[in-house]
Amino acid sequence: MEHYAFWQKELQAAELNWGAFGENFTTEGMLEDKVCIGDRYRVGTVELIVTQPRMPCYKLAIRFGRVDIVKRFLRSGRSGFYFAVEREGEVGAGDVIEQIAHDDGGLTVADVVTLYSTDASDQVLLERASAHPALPASWRDHFRKRLSEPSA
């Protein structure tokens, strides 16, 4: 929810309805610099795990009619994130999102976006990301390749 006011101003949009960015859950208080890869949540009877940042694609540019939105989205730090379903169940509008476990690795969604979208030289953070079991293999592989690249 916190991102909507920013985007409404940034895009000079009269109104943005919930779900305007294609999200399945519109949350409050779950910001990228606090939510960690591997954190677990319960919504209704469903159990979810945070797996990766939500990265924008060309569909967002089409939806908003702006070729620059993908770059703006990344620069904004307001990526959102994806959940994987750990246990199926029932979810309803207005269900509370309850954190049931916090990942001790401390790798935030914002950390992963920063590593991905900048020329990050933080080798320790790259190592943590490349080894994090909740991060999908494609992300871990990307960060492993970055680790093996010679420093500039």
C-alpha cells in the first residue's frame, strides 16, 4: 500500500486501483528493506515463503504506456516480492498476513534488488545471496557469476 502514493505522484496518475501493478496481495507494512528472503507468512490457511524480488517486465511498460517504467521501477526500490506457496489452503480478501518465521540470514529483498541492479562490489553480500537456499537457483547462479568476475 505504501508504494501507491509514490507511484500515483510519480506517474501523475489520477487514481491507481489496488492490484494496478499485477500483485496478488496488496500489503501494508511489508517493505523491501525489512522483509527477508526466506521469511515465512500465513494468510488464511495458506503458508508462504518469500523467494525473490518482483522484477518489472515489458508488460508493466505496456500497462502504463511508459517505456521508462522498468528503469524507474528498479531505481525506486519499490519492487515488491514474490511468495512461493509452502502449504496450500484458503485465502480471502482482508485476511491477516501473519509472519510465522523470520529468516536468520538477514538477506532483505532490497539487498537482492541492489545486488541485481547496480554494480555491487559487496563480496560478502554476493556470497550470502549466492548461497541462500530460498532464493531461486537462477538468482543464485547470477550472483555466483558476479562473484567469479574480476573486479574492475
